[in-house]
Amino acid sequence: MRSIGKGAIILAALSIVVAGVALGSKPSPPTILEAVKGYSDWKKANASPVRLTTSFDLLCRGITPEEHQSHQKANPHFERFITVYVNKLGEQAMMKGGTFPVGSVVVKEKREKEKGPVVLSTVMIKREDGYNPTCGDWEFGALNADATKTDGEGKLESCMKCHAEQSKNDYTFKTYIGAKSWSSPSGYQPLKFGRPPSSPKS
Ligand code: HEC
């Protein structure tokens, strides 16, 4: 018994030392790929995929108008379904409002069919104070389908041109929160770029 007690004390002391070292050495913040690991287990900001059907389909990927046109030609009923995930740190700000704390991560998946595979995702990570003053210290990134590669990351101009207008919502849109299910005839209509967000409930 005694030796077990001693062992426990030594272990406890050791773990304090280890924790101290870990705190002292300030680990570098996770990269985008590290930060999104396991995101599909996070909270979904919209319970079921939200359908975007609009001619305004340049949203959120920085595709060129030419790319967009050719996609629409190939498929006039071009539709996209989005699901947005938020990590634990960001949950409160996402669902209730306020400023997202440093370390918050938001992932927006895009599918071309409601139950189809993810075709790409976009990510926002809240970095430390001063990282990106024009856009709420968010870092932006685009991910390939299975979130194993980034196709651009950093203070991406192509993303900020829209998100910088959303300062009221800490540079997020949140239009999908409370949006009706994709199958609703009066379902979700995304914002036109530049308009302030309307009530997310309608
Ligand atoms: C043309 C305007 C526009 C551009 C450019 C844009 N976004 Fe968005 N973004 C939106 C809108 C609108 C939404 C709300 C959901 C929707 O309609 O897709 C959104 C939502 C998001 C979300 C979910 C969090 C939120 O804001 O509610 C993430 C993450 C995101 N965008 C990342 C990016 C990244 C990364 C880029 C650049 C590669 C980018 N966006 C470029 C308009 C834009």
C-alpha cells in the first residue's frame, strides 16, 4: 500500500513537471490539416444539409466566372448542399453569437447531391490577436474532398472579399443556422453577396 501511495505521489509530481514543460514551451498552433482532424464528429451548425439553389453560385470557393459558367452548362440544375461543423471551442459563438475564441474552427462541407460525397470543404480558423486584423484574425483554407490536402491557406484575399463584410457576426455568415431542411419548398435561399444577413430562421 505504502509503495503504491509513494508511486502515485511521484507520478503526480512528474505529471505536474511535464505539464509545466508543455505550457512553458508554447506548442505552435495547429496547421489547417491538423486543426480539422475528426471534424465530422463536431457539432453541426445545420442539422441536415442545406441546399443552395441560386445563380449566385460563386459563393465560397473563389471559382472564376468561367468555371462557374461551364459548370452550369454541364448541369443546368447545378445544386450544392452544405453542412457546417464547428469545434467545441467555437460552438457557443456559432450558435449563440459573440466573438469566436482563438482556436475556434469552422468547416463547411460542400456536396453536389444531398447524400453524395463531399466535393470540397472550406475552413476558417481563429488565430491569435493581430494575425489578420482586417478579418477578425481568421485564417482561411480550402480542403480537398477527404480533407487530406489544402488548396490554399492563409489570409486569402479570395475569401476575405466576402467575409470581411460580416464584421457584425465576427466575419461569419451563419445563414444556414436554423435553415429549413433542403427538401422544404420554401427552403434556404443564400444571401446575395454584399447584402446584410437576414434572419437566419427564414
Ligand atoms: C462570394 C462570397 C464568398 C466568398 C468569396 C467566400 N465565402 Fe465563405 N461564405 C459565404 C457565404 C454566403 C456563406 C454562408 C453559407 C453559404 O451560403 O455557403 C459562407 C460560409 C463560409 C463558412 C462557414 C462559416 C460562415 O461564415 O458562416 C466557411 C468556413 C467559409 N465560408 C470559408 C470560406 C473560405 C475558406 C473562402 C475562400 C476559399 C470563402 N469562404 C470565400 C460567402 C463567401
